[in-house]
Amino acid sequence: MVLCSFSSVQEAIATAFPESLVFILYNVENHTVKMEAALQALKRKKRYEKQLSQIDGTLSTIEFQREALENANTNTEVLKNMGLAAKAMKAAHDNMDIDKVDELMQDIAEQQELADEISTAISKPVGFGEDFDEDELMAELEELEQEELDKNLLEISGPETVPLPNVPSIAIPSKPAKKKEEEDDDDMKELEAWAGNM
């Protein structure tokens, strides 16, 4: 019953965790980052991760304790059977040494005490404080923003190519070079004539 409640809490946290991450990425992607809201979502993400880790640890501890109880029950049955066997052996062998049986029972008791000490040490709860470093959170938020910016820059396509006009297929007429020379010659002749009239 305890395992079921821990499992349901674990599932609820696991489903809430991606929603917080989506909230952070949505705000970063749309460049509408409200720092306080993003930081709160990042803190919530960290708490969820920590809670999941703690629940996993608790479930492991419970599983270990369950196995220890099963082993203790097995040991109890073994001890009962050993007691029955000891009685049967005593009946069969009246001259059995009781000191050896006491030593065996003391060894078993010592091992049981050791198993109890291990179970007690493992089952102690761990501190549940929220130790979040604001600088680390800001660095992680900046890293998320940079990743989103890099992703957006890679998605931007280059300038579209503008089609250039076609080269005309008709030959463009050019001025004949002789005509200009003839005009220059005519101008020179007029200048000479004018200079000669003076």
C-alpha cells in the first residue's frame, strides 16, 4: 500500500516535470522571457528532480527493508528448524556439547543485530531543504536561452535569389568610329579656315 502511494506520487511528478520544461522553453523560444516566471519554472524543475530522487531512494529503502524482513522470516524458520534438528540430535546423541550450540546461537544473534543496524542506518530520512544556487540557476537559464537562439539561427534561411533580367538577344547598334573622325576632320578644317581668314 505504501509502495502504491509512492508510485502514484512518482508518476505525478514525472508528468509535471516535462510541463515545466516546456514552459521554460516556450518562454525562451518566443523571446517573451519573464525572468521571474522562468526562474520559478526552473526551480520547480529542480524540486521535481530532487523529489524524484528522494522517492527513488525511499522506494529502494523500503524494498531493502522488505527483503530484510523476508530474510529475517527465513532466518526465523531456519532457527526453528535448527532448534528442531538440535532436539532431534540431542535425543539421538545424549552426549552433545551444549557450548557449541550456544556459540552458534550467539553468532546468529550477532549477525541479526548487524542486519538491524544496517536497516536502521539506511532508513534514516535525508534533509529535504531546497538548496538552489541562484547563480547556477541563472547560468542554466542563460544556457537554455543560448541553445534556443542557436537553434533559431540555424533555422533562418539565407536571402532568396532574385532572378536577373535576360540579356537582350538583339544587337545594340554602335556609332561608327569613322563618323567621329570625319566630324573631327570637319571641325579642324573649319578651324583652319577661320584661322586663315584672320
